[in-house]
Amino acid sequence: MKRIAGLFIFMLLPLMTTVSCDSAKKSTENPFFTEWDTPYGVPPFDRILPEHYMPAFERGMSLQMAEIDAITSNNDEPTFENVVLAYDNSGKMLAQTALVFGMLCEADNTPEMQALQEQAMPLLAAHADRILLDEKLFAKIKAVYDRREQLGLDAEQMRLLQKTYDGFVRAGALLDAEQKERLKAINEELSLAAVKFGNNLLAENNAFVMELDKDQLDGLPSGVRDQAREKAEAMGLKDKYVFTLHKPSWIPFLTYSTRRDLRERIYKAYLARGNSGNANDNKQLINDFIRLRTEKAHLLGYSSYAAYVTADQMAGTPQAVYALLDEIWTPALDRAKAELEEMTALFQNDYPNGTFESWDWWYYAEKLRKKNYDLNEEMLRPYFSLSNVQSGVFFLANRLYGITFRPITVPLYHPEASAYEVLDADESHLGVLYFDFFPRDGKSQGAWCGNYVEQTYDADGKRVAPVVSIVANFTRPTADAPALLTLDETETLFHEFGHALHFLFHDVKYRGLSVVEGDFVELPSQVMENWAFEPEVLEHYAVHYRTNEVIPQHLVEKLRRSELFNQGFMTTELMAATLSDLDIHSITEYEPFDPVAFERNALNERRGLIPQIEPRYHYPYFAHIFNGGYSAGYYFYTWAEVLDKDAFEAFRESGDLFNRQIAHDFRYKLLARGGSEDGMSLYRAFRGKDPDKRAMLLGRGLIEPEPEPADSLGGMPEPAEGFRVKAVPEN
């Protein structure tokens, strides 16, 4: 997952909470008020205190308003330089503060900072609206826009002008005074709702603890037991074993525990987050989100929030998204039903009169994999130590792009974080990359990548290198073994590393051109997953942590033969969440509703989702769409998968998975360009043609491998009218 950012980055980053106080820190001059003298320009984490944020936000807002006033009060004729470029350069201090704040919100939460966030977010939302709804400023921008064909602008300048004008229109610049006031109120309410949703979910994640005795651990591998024992010891529980709702804890428990009653207990707790009728219940907040987002869409001239979101994406309309999802849903569900039928035979051997339930899926899927492929996760994990997998992504980046990674000593926001300098092929400084791998009570769930410092150019035309961070919740090391990753965790690290490369390779002249479409943003990450388990890559990093033996060929073959195993389940749970997101944001007229009943109707009753499969996320804990920047956009992953599978085909077709020329083109024609052109134009510049969705359907095992003729759009669903005319206008 990539944290989606924009010019008003504090509006779009997931809104959680901030860095915890280190007792060694001393209250000094606010670090955001001075230029950082840290190595490589990283944030001075050792000097940043929670008390610094509000003064920095206040000063940052004041400075930006002065910059905006300078634009609007200028009596010279509006030009690209004195309006559009001046606006693009405004608010740098505020944006820098917000980048650090937003990233640390997710990584290390405290009650003190939760309170700060609830105070700051509405103020920041109001500040953004003051600028985006400023009639004088928009009049200046429009004056430049209306004369754009006579100004002799180059392609990048024209693109920035277009994106700036469109951004103001989408933010409500054309509304009347009364509508603008209502929109401001909506945006403030939404910003606070996002904070509350995230804080409620974090509290729910931390509240559940399943405390077990040794005789309740049947079936669990030793590594899983060790993790649970060390968690209990950290909580002061002697001779106990603790399981939580963090992914490295509950998924292995569901996969291996023979205790069906305990599998049911932990899974039901996971599913009930935000839906228990307690102080952390999110159902009313979901109503608030949909009420406000639907009203906002109507104000801006759209029938639904989904229509508003997709209008600015590659897809263009919700209908184009549904066309792709519907093509995947039926074959995925059919495949999942076939998987269920196979597992039910195993289940009935254990429970002749029982009913297969959703908390049985992981356990019997693992049994089925062992039966059909003589393979299980525990056979593989010793070859996927975290340090080796990290070496694997470094190796791949070096083979493709020639870049290298050097450990460095810089300020860290948490003792478990680490940092690397990234050197380009010519050994010049490309950026800094932080890693933060393990679960903590104050850390949000999942994995993500974002930046602490954005790539820009300074006043002298020198590139400012980005500072990027990958944050995850991987299996922790134990006293007896290093962190041994699952296949899913391994793939996740390759995924987030792809986002990191996108940030690191950015070479964009204007800040307003740093952002790409949401349904394009997962392409750079997902394409990296394609290499993760290729034999040519595995032989370089999949090494047994004890024996130093490279993963043997017979295991690689088993892994390859089983690559489509359980794919029906994985695709169905993903599509279920994707469709539920699009459905709830396609509401055209809001009325109070029960989110649980709405989802059940949309998925189980209308589309036939079987009860043995839960959607990847239920609404009450669907952080992506309620406080994560993916509202009406969870489809981004699937849309981008069409692109990533087609892009990887370029390497396959060349006969060289490490083809340097193709990698060069992917970097310089696509990754380095940011949003300097629309996503489809960037993709065509790299691939030389439209993407073909057959590679994605084949990769998920949803069609047979025989070739089929592509349709008129290279296999992509028919987009909205005007989809293909988002390129920069001719000079």
C-alpha cells in the first residue's frame, strides 16, 4: 500500500497519530522552524516532540497564507510564473511538517498524539479549503488557464497548469458562496471522522488478547509457539501463550491450530472489530462518511462519491470499474467453490456432522496444500528469513537498475527502525530508505510505504533527494530464530519496495506533478511481486537461515506447481472487499443504513458470496476506504494488476527477467515521470501499446492459457468518454 499524497498532503495521508516521546529528548527550538542539519537531510527524529507539531502547523499555515496573499495581491498580469508556479511553491514548511506527522501517525501511536490529531486535522482541512476556495486565487489561475494556448508553455508547464486548474474545480472553486461554506463544513467533519475511525480501529486491534495454556497449542509449529510465549512474557504473563489480532499472530493460528473452538474465537474477534456496540464501534461513523461524501459529490456535480473519485482516475467512471470486477467475480467465485468442495471432504473426516465455516478455511487449505503438493508453509519459512528477503529485494533492484544500498547512521524515530543510503548506478546519492518491520501496540496494521521528504528541486535547480520509509507488521524474531517470513510477507516486502523505488526514482520538476492517478499508483509496487518467487531470483536470496543451503530445486518446483493454489479464495475475498467499497460509495441518495446489512445484501444476497468466505475487509474495519485514502478506490489494486502483469510480460517476452534496457525504460519513461503525463500515456510510452488484461486473468488462474484476441482497448474495460484525452494539450 502506498500512502497517497498531494499538494495538501495533510488532507490525504491516513490520519492516525504521531511519534512517541523518547525520554532522552529535550524540548528545544522547534525543529520544523529551522533547516535540518541532519545527514542526508532526514528528519531530526531525535529532536521532534509532539509539542512541536501544532506550532509548526500554525506557522506553516500562516506562511502559506502570506504566499497566497502575495499571489492574489500582485497587480501584474497573471502568468505561469507569478501564479501557477508561485502556488506550486507555496506551503513547503506546512507540507514538510505534515509528511513527518502523517507517517509517524501510523508507525507509533500515543494517546497524547491522538488528542493532538483531533485538534489539528479540522484546522488543516479548513486551511486547505481557504486556499482552494479562494475566489481571487482561482480567478488568477483561470486567467492563466484561459490564455494557455498563447503562453508558449512547455509540456510539463502545461500539465501543471491543467492539473492545478482541475484540482481547484474538483475542490469546489466553481461553487457559489453558500455551497462553498457547506463544502468547508463537510471537509472538516470528514477529517475528524477519519481520525476517530482510525483511533477506534487501533483500540480494537489492541484490545483483544487470547491467553492460552500449553495444552491448548496442538498443531502449532514451534516458531508460532515461541512467538506467543514471548508475547506473553512481554505482557508479564508467566507460563502462558498470547495470540493477538496482528496478522503474524492470528493467521498462523488459523492455519495450524487443531482447536476449532479457538480458531473460531480469534477469527470472530477479528471480524467483530468496530462492530461490537462499544465505544469503538464504527457503524455510525460509516453512516457519517457516506452521508457527507454523497453530499459532497452532489455539490460538485456528481451522482455519487464513486463517480466523483473515478472521474479523476484512469478508469473514468464506476461503470468501467464494475466491468473489470464483474469479469473477475464469477470465475473467481466458481474456483473458490471448487476449492471448498475439496476441503469439505477433509473437513468431514474430522467432523462428519459438522458444517464448514469461515474460520476453517485456512486450516483445511493448508491440509489440502500438503495433500496435493506435499508442501506447507513451515517447510519454506526457514529459507525466507527477513534479512535474506531484504537482500533479495536489494539484489533485484541492483540487477534491474544498478542501484545499491548502504547502511547509514541517522536519527531514527524508533529503535527498531533502520536506514540505508540509496546510491544510483553512478554512485550518486539517490535518496534514503527507512525500514520498520515489526508489530507494536502503537502501530497501525498492514504494510505501507510513504515519504518523509518529497523529491523536489531547490531554488538553484538542484534535485532534493527523497527520504522514504517502508513500514510493515512482519513476524518477529524469537530467542531461537530470526524473523522467518511467510510467503505472503515475502511478497509484501517486494510490493512495498516497489513503492519505494517509485518514490526514489522520482525526478519531477514541479511539486504538483509528483502525484499519479490512484489506479496507476499500485503498478510500480505490484510489478515487483512478479519477481519474488521466480527461480532466477530465489537462488540469490532464499537461503536456509541455519545451514546456508540455497532452497532446493524440489521445493522450488513444488512452489511453482502450487502457485495457483487457493487462488479462488484469495481473489474472491479481494473482489468482495473491492465491490463492497464501490457499492457503498455508489449510493446516490443517502438514508441512514446498517452497514452490516448493506454489505450482506450486496455480497451474499445479490452476488452469491458463500458464507465460508469473508470479504478481506468488512466496513467497520475497512481502514483503506475510511481513513486510508482509498475511498471508492480499493479497486486500484485490481486495475493496476492489469498493468503490472502486462508490464512483467515485457521482461518474459525478452527472454531475460533482468533485462536492463526494459528496466531502464520502465524507470525513465514511467517511474521517474511522476504525474507529468496521465498514467495511460506513461504506460504506453513504456510498453508501446495498451495493456492486455489476459496476463492478469492467467496469473490468477481465471482463464485457460490459450491466447485470445485483445479487444479494442487492449483488453481493458471500456473507459469513460474522454479517457484518452487527458494528455497535455498541444502547444
